[in-house]
Amino acid sequence: MVAGITLKFVLWCMLFGVGGQALRSIIGLYKLYIDENRDTKKEFDKKKLIVSLLLGAAIGGLCVLIFNDPLTKTDVMSIIAFSYAGVDGVEGFLNRRSSTIK
């Protein structure tokens, strides 16, 4: 075990990562809701939401390598921002990669 990293610290970072990804998902759902040309029931994918929340938790968990316990308010906001942007980058990479595989 790495010095200064506890299970409680990892779980908090993962929770903040899920929070950042949930914020991103809520914004995406809002954009889907306000677009009158889209069918909300066809566009919403539960599996993609779950996978993206898990990716947010993973990126938040990786943040334990950057931040120290106890977390400050700035650290918490940074973890939320990392998971928000990190999952967006990972999904963009995977979408691009999957289109070349087909």
C-alpha cells in the first residue's frame, strides 16, 4: 500500500468522480430534452450511462495519485473537473477508435 492512501480516501475520490460524470450526464440529458427534433426515449441509453459513471469513478480513483488526504474544496472541484473532462476524452477516443474498427 502506498503511504497516505487509505480506502476511505480512494472511495471519496471515486465518489467525486462519479459526481463529475453525473453532472456531465445531466447536462447531456438536458441538451437532449430541449432539442425538439430528437426522440428522448430512443436517444437515452442506460448502459452507456452506467459505463460512463463507472469511468468517472475510475478517473476519480486515479486522482488519489495526484491529491493528498485531507482534500480541500479546490481539490474536490478539481476531481470533479478531471472526471468530467476525462470521461469526455475517453469516450471521444473510443468513439473514434470504434469507427475505424468497423
